[in-house]
Amino acid sequence: MKSVAEILKEIRPEFDFTASADFMADGMLDSFDMVTLVAALDKNYGISIPGTDILPENFQNIATIETLIRRCGAALPP
Amino acid sequence: MRQISSVDQVFAAVQQVKGSASAFATNFYPVRSKLETWIGHETMNVATAPGAAFFFRKDRDFEHLYFCAADLPTLEKELLALPQINSARLTLDLIGSEAAIQPQIDILQKAGFKAHTRLLRLSRAAQSGTVAPATALPKNFHLTVADECDSAEIMKMIETCFNPLTDQLPAMYELQDAIGDRQILTVKTERKVAAALFFETQGLTSALRYWVVAEPYRSQHLGSALMQRYFKTQDSVVRFILWASAANTDALAKYEHYGYKQDGLMDQVMTSAAITS
């Protein structure tokens, strides 16, 4: 199982996501990228992120994405 | 249907749908600053129904349609119940992977929509791609940031060369704002705009919106000079993106020359039955 940082790196290898606290404001992800990211997270963690949770605030940074994944019932790698 | 007067009204309508959603479906990805501008210019209307909200944005002689629905059956039911569905000139964008948007395409086709154009998103990492050294412009041409007085000429070029139904053409106020933000580069000759490049930079990402050379000035490397200057001036940008028609193989080849590559995201543009061309 990959970490959130690894998945983000696969989707947008040009960015250092660990250095940002707000992916949207920093222009590292846009609302369209969230569509791609949700599909990758669903597949990697065996979850189905509800459409109601596809909100910018849930994809602001690695910590908020991890919180979302846990809320969807998946365990994260250490 | 009622006119929207605040951004909060938009988010409240979306939230109401989300509250009852089992499989929320949408093609609406609003950016607050854009919403504020559209609402300020009185171009946004909303129609709500149990489990669905439809947003209409006026643009020239048609409207963009955005939807939020609790699930796909509700989307189908309420879309078919919209009074203007057969008579209004509407366009709609479905963004995602082909497999993800196919169920929505099926529903829209039942409501009389047709597949119009497929757009592909292309991305370019700042350090990738080969950009040749700056091209020398022909005599009497110079490259400069657009000025307020160029707005009508640039708008005419954009409207001549792009499709309003698919290319999200700017309103005049958006174009003027872009000029104010120094986000339009031009090549001019004898005070006429021969070529223009319109971009939007947000943080580390820059979107190329329109890149156009007026017909009499083509094959003189003006477009190439603009692209090179664009990359050079956006030196803090890490990712460059753009949308291009899947059918426009010439344009795709040009963008690939500058290091852009398809990144897997597509936009299926659909048009309502009232749009016949």
C-alpha cells in the first residue's frame, strides 16, 4: 500500500507536496486534479470516497487527505 | 429559476443537495473568485429541485449548465423536468476519465444533449520540454504585455479563432482583468496586435488559455516567440497546463513540441438539442 505522499507524487511528480500546507492556494492541485486523486486513493486503499467529501478542504494537504481516508475506513501505512 | 446574488447562495444550494446525497454527482467545480465575478456581472441563475440543483451561466448567445445531484437517477429525473431543457441553448462539460463520465453522458443524451467536442488536458513540467532560444521577431514587430487599448482587438482574435461553445471564451471584463494582471502577452506591429498569448497563473501552476496568431501574420514565428517569452516570464511556475481539442491533431503536435503531454484528464463537451451547429 502506498502512502498519500507517494500517490500524490505519482499524479503530479513535479511538485514537492510535503512542503505545502495548502495545495490549492499553492497551485499544486486544482479541482479537476481532485477527480484523478480520488480515483487513485479509492483504488489504493480499497475505499469509496463519497462525492459529498470531495471538497477542497479535504484535499488541502497530506494531513487532511489522511484524515479523509481514515474517515472512509482505511488504515494508513505507518 | 432565480438569479444568484451571492456566493453563499451557490454553496447553500450545493450543500442542500449534498445533505441528501447517496452518490453525489456533479460537473460543478467552482472557484470562489470566478464565481464572485460571474455573480457580480449578473450572469448566474439557479433552479433547484429535491435532490438536485442546476446552475446556468450566461455566455454570449447560450448558457453553461452545471449540475449537482444526490445521485444519477435524481439527475435524470430532474434534468428531464427542467422547463428549458428542450428550448434553451446549453452547453455542459463533463470532466474525468472516460469510464467515470460515461453514466452521466448516457443520462444527458436521454435529455437530448449531444456529444460536441472532447478536450484533453495537457501538462508540462517546468524543467521538461525543449524550448529553443528566443526567436528573433521580424523587423517592425515587438513583443510586449497587452495594454487596455488592445482589449477589443484581442477579443476579436479570440472570437475568430476559438469556439465559444467549447473554449470558455472570456467576457470582456475577464479579458480586461487579465490585461490588468499582466497575463496577456502580445506581438504588435504598427500598433496592431498580430499575436497574443493569454494565461492564468495560480501559485505554482499556470494555465495557457489562448494562443493565437492573426491570419495575415502566420508562419513568421510570432507564436513561437510568445511561447518562449511565456515560459521565461513564469519562472516560478512548476506546472504548465492547457486544454486542447482531441480532434485538433495539429495543435496537439505543437503543444507536444513545447513539452506538453496528455495527463489523462478529459472534458466531454455536450450541447443541448437547441444547439444545432
